[in-house]
Amino acid sequence: MWCFVSQLNSVVLEIQVDPKDDGQECLDKVCEQLGIIETDYFGLQYRSSKGETLWLNLRNRIAQQVTGPAPHRLQLRVKFFVQPHFILQDTTRHQFYLQVKHDLQCGTLEVTNDDQIAQVVALMAYVEYGDPVKNSYQHNLYTLLLHGLADPTGKLMSDIHSYHLRLIGTPTAGAEYRLLQEVSCLEHYGTEYHEARIRCGDVVNIGVGPQGIFVHNSRTNEAETIAYPLIQMATHVIKQVILRVFNEAGDPNIPLIFKLTSVSAANALYRCVTEMHSFYRCDTVRDDVSSQYSRDLKGTLISLFYENTSLGKNYVFDIRRTSREAYDYARRRLYSTEQSCNANGCSHVDDSMINNNCDAESTSTVFVCRCQHLQDKLTNIEDSLRCCVCMDSVISTALSPCWHAICCSNCADRLSVCPLCRSSIERVQHIFLPTIQLWRSKTSLKHDDVVMKDED
């Protein structure tokens, strides 16, 4: 069974899993392709039959959650946001950068200070386009990055360009780190939003984040923040999520009842509150959270005779580690990987190693390991440039108005909606991408010539 997992940079990964595999198997394969060890910060999203965007429960089977025939379409997203200094890998930091950039341009993260907006846009411009250039086209790039943040003005453009000039010579990873530092100071960094109704019928936006729950009434424009220590209990009943909150006297106040649009949306809010609280506030994930499950009809009938059977189990939560445990686990994994790589002679190859009088066999092993690593990366690049519909031709079109570049011209002519976001296609724009395959063939010919000369 195939799963097409899209990233926020429109790159789609093709993951093959067994029909009986759970979501964790798919996420592990995605992170393995991307070289990510810090998997606990990420999750996979999918669209339900009612159009809702939901988190895939990683402990349950994919086929039981995602409707429709394979290939299933999923999205790799950051689920738990941590401070930038806790992120150990550049690949993980880049995924955080893509998520933060998306949230800024969608309005999920709001920056009100003009000076901070200028710094954020300058950092994004440096990551996306490199050093600034002295022409009017540079301001057009700034305008694109300002979408969703602020209206372009002369002063704001000048400030962005000034900050952009100061970044010359900064490594790309360093610019991504500085952007995450700026954004992590925002009030609602790492907050996940849900829409619901309260008893009086007003629509409220519920934000669940690292510090607590933020409730904003759309009609009265009133906002209320509920810290996690004030929540005595959270329950989920059909389409409702009920929170019992302590009042100033220390007694449970009138319960807050939020009515969602569907059972799956209510379940998503209930999961979000419990998992966010466990990840950010607890020292370890409690057993009553990690072991909570429900059974389908078949499993319920069999459990009457065999109480300990695992048949038909559907776990409610999929959180495995808290923030501290995830950080410690990633450090141990990276350390053991580094030790294993050094033991096998797969360290980085530089000119000093080549010029030293080292053993020929060990040098050959190092080169083979490095060449295999580079070849795997090149294969991943080739796969990312292939049409996601026919899986044969190279991507050569961009679909308007979503501008996703994911298919070839032949397949684009037969499509009416975008395969990635399902938006209607108004126009097909032809684009030109680098021909990796041609470059690879020329490289292999040169390599063969070198081998022949050596044999002569």
C-alpha cells in the first residue's frame, strides 16, 4: 500500500507500507528518508470524509482511519513545538522553519511589531533567496513573503532590506535558527486551533498550546486563558468536549462545554488537550493516558471470552514521550549513531584523510560509505522531481491558483483538481526544472572513462 506524504515545501514522499501497518510505521519511514531522528515532534495529518484536517493516530492502523482507496494522501507537520535550542538536527530545524513560515503567512502566528516583521521577513528572504541583490525584483520577493503578515510600505521595505544586508555571510541553518528564536517569543507559538460553539451559540476559537488553553469569542471579541493546573478534568461525549475548571476559591466551577461540528472534531480537541498537557507539563506520560483504548464490535465480543485479547483495540492517544523525554531520547540516538558510524569508519572524508598514509582498505571503505550516502540523497532528489500522478515523467507544470508543482504536462491536462490540496485548477503553467537524470548519466560516463584510463 502506498502513502503520498507531502511536506510544506510541496515535495511529496512516496512511502510503501503494509496494509496492516499503523501510522507510526509510516512516520518512521518518512523520517528515515529525511534523516530525522527527532520523530517525537512530528505527526501525520489527513482529511476526513467531511473535509476536516485531523491528526493520524500513530498507534492505530492507517486503513482504519483514512477512508478511500490507496494511495492515501497524508501531510507531514510539526505537532509539538519546542524552543529552538532543544532542536538537535538541522533537518528537524528545517521542518520547523517550513511550518513556522506557513503559520506566519496563514495568520496562525501574528506579529504586530513592524520592526519584528522586518526581521522575520529578512530572515525568510535570506533562507529562501540568499544574499540580497540591488534591483527592484528584490522588493517583489519581499512582497511575496509579506503575504499574511503586513501590507508592504516604503519604510517596511527599506527596513527589510536593511536587515537582509546584515545577514550576508550567515549560514542558512543559522538564519533558520534565528527565525525560530524570533517566532518562539510570540504569545501563541505552538498553539493548535479548533472551532466550536458554546452554550449561548457563539462561535469560539479554542487554542491549545504549551501553557494552556486560549478561548476567543468571535462575536464579543473577548479572550480567556485557562492554565493547565486549573483544569480538573477533560471529558469527551459524542460532539461535546467538557472541561471542569477550578475557580478562584479552589472549587470546580461551572463546566465549560464546547460543541464541535462532528464526533471526530470533538475527539480531535479532546486528544489535543490531553496530549499537549502530557507533552509539555508532565514528567512522564501516565499509564491511564498511554493505555486508554476503545474496541470495535468484533473486539468487544471476543473480549467477553478472552479479556486480554488485543483484537479490535483502537488507542485514543498516541503520545509516547514528554518534551524532556523526547529531547533525551534524541540525544541518545544521535550519540549511538555517531559512535556506530565512527566504529564502521564512516566518518567525514576530507583532503587531510586522503593525503595521510592511511590503510588503503579503510580509505576505500570510507569512500564507499560516503558515495552510497550521496547516491541515496541523489535518488531522493530524483524521486521528488517525478510526477506524483504517473510516477514516470518529470514535473513540468505548476497548477494555478494553488501553484503546486507536482505533475507533468500530460497528467495536468487530464486533471480538474489539484492532487495535493484538492483545489480547482484554473490554469496550468509550464515550468522548467533541472534534469538530474541527464547530469547523472554524464557523471557516470566520466566515471567510466576514469576507470578505463586507470586500467590502461
